[in-house]
Amino acid sequence: MKIKFSRSEILNFLKNTLLVIVGTIILSFGSAVFIIPFDLVTGGVSGIAIVLHRIIPLDFLTVDLIITIVTWLLFFVGFFVLGKSFALKTLISTIIYPLGISLFMKLSDPSFLNGFFCLQASQYSEISLILATALGGACVGAGCAITFLGGGSTGGVDIISFSICKVFKRLKSSVVIFIVDASIVVFGMFVIGDFVLSLLGIFSALVAAFMVDKVFIGSSKSFIAQIISEEYKAINAEIIKKIDRGSTIVDVVGGYTGENKKMIMVSFTVNQYAEILNVINRNDKNAFVTIHQAHEINGEGWTR
């Protein structure tokens, strides 16, 4: 049976693929130009490569070669342990990331464009390391976030974490990911032997985490409120008429009291935040309200 794809499905696939490619290129650029030249161990595959390069003093075993070997080894681990579906999500990054590292590391060579991208050779060497720490973390975080927006995955040491979680099912993946990355950073502290450089590596990792949050999650200006109140009819009427937002009323049961209640669910923008609270307070000051940020809202009244 021949499978046909609509024009929108094809365009969506191309858009997501482009996001993964662009995200991986930004990730490899930040790692190659800012992180690796200064031996900043921030975790991940680049951190492993920097540490192994220090431990194994072989001229032919360069950082970019180690990254290529480790990236592909982890890809095949993910393929056999986590399955084809996960491997496909990491395939584009697995191909582009090592190539990008090798290409962009040439930019930081002093002989390229008279050392334009070589921060180490700059006359402002005192602040070059600080700039590399901040910009490297920003590029790594933004690159990962853009890749996530495209539905892809950067793979890397996350494959180790997910594989561990598959064996030990009670472990949380977020905790294991943190432990694996933290272990790389701590091990790097002993291998590099420079406490200040290690602290800057940790700071760069924090900048990366901040960028992931801002690019992947923080771009949303929408919220969802869950309102449980005896005056749900009055609150709902004002939300529809005065704020011009649709709502959903759900039957709920109190976990402690066992009483039947009504809960209003409403999506709204940041500009309507205060209005929503005012409507609730006017009608029922004792209402139980939960408000959380929405990553994405699709449908009538919202931009796809």
C-alpha cells in the first residue's frame, strides 16, 4: 500500500529537519570555538573528549576524533538498547555534530583569518576565557533547545542515562542525566587540575541550561488556569464575556473531602493574567486556583 503525505506534513517534516540541523550546527560551533579550546569540561560528549585527550597522550587522537568515536559508539548503544525510534531522532545530530566539531575547530586555529576566531591568542586574553565560558554555554544551550523544538535529540551522554533508566526502571531520567554529567565534570576537575577552570566549566553548563529553558520553554507567553470554586458559573461567565476567552468546565472530586466540585480550565495570555485574577477575586476569594505556563497552545483563537 502506497503511503501518501499531505503538503502540510511534508513542510512540517522539512521545518523540523531544518531546526535539528541548525540546532546541531550551533551546538557544534559553540563547543568547537569556545568550549574545547579552553578545556572547559561542561559535561556531555565534549567533556568526555577533553578528559580522554588529557589522559591518552597520543598525537593522532585529537579531541574531534574522540568526539566522533564516542558519538557513534553512543549512537549504536542507543540503537540496540533504546530502539530504532530513539536512534532515528539522534541520527541527524550524530552525523552533523562530529563533522561540525572538526570543521569549526579549524576556525580557532591561529593561522585561519589571522586568528580572528582564536580567543586564546587575543590581546584581551584576560577576558577571553570569560567570554568563551558565557558564549560557549549560550551556543550549546540554544543549539540543544532548537534541536528539541525540531523533535530531534542531540543524543550523546543522554543515551547512557536513558540506557541506565531502562535497566533500573525506578530511577528518574532527569536525576540520572544530572549524575552522569556531574560525574564527567567532577572527573574533569581532577584530570585538568585547575579548580578555577573547572568552576568556569560548571558556570558554562549553567548558562547552557538557562538557554535551553528560555529558548525551548520560556518563549511561550501563554498560561493555563485551573479554578475550583462554588461560584464557577459567575467566574466562567465573566471570563467569556469580559476577557473573551473560551473555557472548559470539568467535574472533579475532592481527594480529601470526596465532594463533587466544578473546575474551570482556561487558557490566556500574559496580558490577561491580572484580569483573570481580578475576575476570580471578585466572585470568590476562597477559590482554589492553579496557574502554570503553557509551552504551546494550538486551536481557535491561538496561533499555530
